[in-house]
Amino acid sequence: MSLIDDRTALAAAMDGVTDVNGHDRRPAAPRLGDAWPFLERFDVEQGLVLRPTWKVIVLLPQDEFKASEWMDDHLALIFAALRGPGWAESAEPALMRVGRTDAYVLEISLKMDP
């Protein structure tokens, strides 16, 4: 698969999760539940294959407690949806600059199926 195909597959997988809106790139004005892939790095496997590692970013509610509740309700569904195009290795809440403020996001690190 190409990087563009990966982006398309990840956006479609995320779009299938309740309350999540999948995008193939970061929306201009992200809203709650918007999710998009971010290319993190390339790993060399067995000295032959370059495999991309992606982060899927999901914009969370901007109240810390509500963000925790949102993750409780959606994380298993997101991991299940990502099993289609790849496999998630980890997820962590983080802060990301969105516009002029920092916003709570969920960063999911994953690799794509060959």
C-alpha cells in the first residue's frame, strides 16, 4: 500500500466508529471526535522492508474528566476498527496545539498490515 492508501484506509476505519469522524488529513478546524492519521516514522524490518508507523490523532472533549469518560467509552471500539487496516500498538492521551490553544487528544500508534 502507498502512504495515500494508508491514509484513506485509516480515515475509513475511524469513520466507522460511533462518535468519530475519520479524515485522511488534519481538518482545518478539528472538532470533538475528529480523527486523522499522522505519519510518525518508517521502521526497517528484516533489513529489507520499510514499514510506516502512524499515529492516529483523535480530538477529545476539552474537560479532563469528560476526556477520560470519552476514552472509556470509545477506546475498545477504536482499537477494533483499526484491526482492519493494521494493528494498534499503544494509545495515550496528550496535548496538541490546535489553533491558538492546547487541546486534549488521543494518540494511537499503529502499524499497517503488509
